[in-house]
Amino acid sequence: MTDLSHFRRLVPPEHGLVSVSLLRPDQTVQSTVVNAGVLDHPLTGAPVVGFVIRGGTRKLDYLRARPRATVTIRAGWDWATAEGPAELAGPDDALPGIDADRLRRLLREIFTAAGGTHDDWDAYDQVMAAERRAAVLVSPDRVYSNPVR
């Protein structure tokens, strides 16, 4: 099952705060917390989980070597997990069809999908560029949850 509707419903209560797990070279799991949201893939239009990573990080190294992620969101006892291949789009990770202007807009789209707002988008864009931020798009091949009734 790859329906992200339940995952999407959990984004607002937790401001998109998720746990992301990646595989290290030694086959151990590295987990981190980021803000993420559900949005349409900029090229295919399919729903994906998107988040942003600062350039020069181990997370980017891990994703470049093993482009797969598990993302879990929770609100109280309610949670959802999406697993799947991850695509990178950034200044150091070209994604065919995503030029610099489309990347700028994609980073904004991910930020707002995660519940973010901004009063000065130009300043936001400058910080994203200075930090060489990359978009991560997880296309789920497995989604599971424990919805609280």
C-alpha cells in the first residue's frame, strides 16, 4: 500500500516533524529528525514525502550511496511510516528536469508542505542557496500506520 493520505493528515499536528532513517556504509541505521511534508513530485506528479537536507552532511552522503529512506511521523499514539527510494535535487545533486529556479521553488514547496511559512521568501532562498540545501523526495513503495480511531 502506498497511499500517503494518513501520513499527510499527521503533518499539521506535529509541524511536519518526522524521524528519517538511512543506511550507513557499515549497514547500521542512522536516524535523524527533520521537518517533512507530502507534496506532488515535481516531475511525475505522484505524491512523495519531501524534506530538505543541508549540503555537506553525512545524510547526503548516505543517500547518494544508498538512495532509500524510511520516514516516520507521529501525533500522540497515531503514526505513519513511508519507505522507498529517495531522489536528490540540489546544487550538488542534479536531478534531470530540475534547474536552479525549479529547485528554488521546490525547496519552498517542501517547506510549506511541512507546515512552514515565511515572511521573506528572498531571504529564505538566500539561506537555502548558501547552505547548499538539497531536496529529498521519497517515493513510497510501502506505507503503513497505526491510526488511532
